[in-house]
Amino acid sequence: MRDERVEDIYALWEELADFPASQSDGALGHLLSRLCAIFDAQNALWSVVVRLPTPPEGDRLNGWRPCLARLCNPLPQLARTMQERVDKLWRPEVDISAVIGAAGNEPFLTRLLFEALPADWFEGDYYRRYYLGVGHADQLSVRYAINDDVRIHVFLYRGVANPRFTPEDKAPFTLAIRGLKWFQYQLLLSHGIHAASSPLTPTERSVLLALLGSGTEKEIAESLGKSRNTVHVHIKSIYDKFGVRNRPALTALWLGQGIAGTRSQASARGTTRE
């Protein structure tokens, strides 16, 4: 692949590797902003989609529903319309764009908006409201299957005044995301998805990120403005959800160790589906 963006992608991978595990939110923000710069995009969205244990009968999305989402530039109007789109996914009738986005079992799939959808869709209300209405005219997306029940979706958006994404954009974008499986896995871990028995509460996640740093339990309590006893209770809950007994074992997950064992424990509890 002879594309000047490849060097920028390699540099991005190195930059993300320099982020400590305790700064996963900052690392994700950096990923999205750098992708926008590399691919001349107006905005970017990272989302986690999980499969429902028991999808509704006749579900057109095959049980897939969004679990987490992070916008690079979360403008108020855009955030509102994104939430509207998520809410619509729980209704019996969903837009064809969502159906196409959920279809198939490919482990990795990159799509151009104008290749994936029929021409008349771009004349409809959905495109006018949820794309043009927030200043987005085009989209480049990638879907990454972490396992049978968890997928990562990354979207890049361009405005009306920008040229469309082209097939030449697909290969470098595919490279950029496909080379970051380790990073996606760490992001999921930081939210208690995939390896944990159940998602973390917001407070537990704050404690978890602090645990991945070098502070003591007392220092963590002080930094979060909570009592040491409260933090200790949260730490015990975190260990239980991840199926570990101590801090080194928890940290080992972020180093890629003990993953298979943790997955087996989650599977045994019937918790691989969020």
C-alpha cells in the first residue's frame, strides 16, 4: 500500500501505545481526533455493539444493539440526534441503514456510505435529518468483530462542502483500525465489557482506571473524593467482576495475560452476552 497516510497511521499506533492504561478515555479521544486529521473528516464516532441474549422475534438487527458511544466532537445537536437514532433501534421498524450495518458475520468490514445504500435512501427523511441536518453528507465506517457477541464500529463523517470518501480511502482506514485490536480490547476492558461478568458502574470504572495507575488505595480514595472503605468495596467488586484476586492479576489483563481464563469464567457464568 503506497499511501502517505500509512506513515501517519504507524505514528498513531505508537502514540496510542504511549498512553498508560489509566488514561483510556484520553487515548480514545486522541484516536478519533487523529483519524479525523488523517482522513480529512469532520467528525468521528466510536461505538460498542453487543448482541442481546434473547432478541425480539423477527428482529431485523439480529439482536445487535449499541452499548457505548463516543463522539470526537460531541456538539449538542449532534449528540441529541445520535441519541434519537439509538432510541429508534429499539422499535420494530428500523431504518434500512441500521439493518445493513448489522447484517452479515464478517470479522472485519469497511464500507462507504454511497456504496452500501440505494440511491433513493439519500432522498429520504432519515438522511436529511440525521446526516444533512447535523452537517454530515458522507460516511466511512468499519466494523470489527471482537467475538460472536461484541463488535466495535468506527465512523468517519464529512460535511456537505467536502468531497466524498472514495474506495482509495478504504484500505488505509482498514489498516488503521485493524492494527488496533489490542487497543480495542483494552477499551472494552476499561468498561467491564467482554472479559468481565457484568459492565462496570461509573464509579467502579473511575476506581478501575485509578487502579491501573500506581496510586495506593488511600491515594485513589483521596483523588476520587471518597472514603477508603468505599473505594475498598468498589475494588472488591471490580476483582469479582473480572474474576481476579488482586491488582497484579487485574493489570495482567491489560498486558494480554490471563485473557483465555477470564473469558472462560465469564462464559461459565453465562455472561458473554451483555
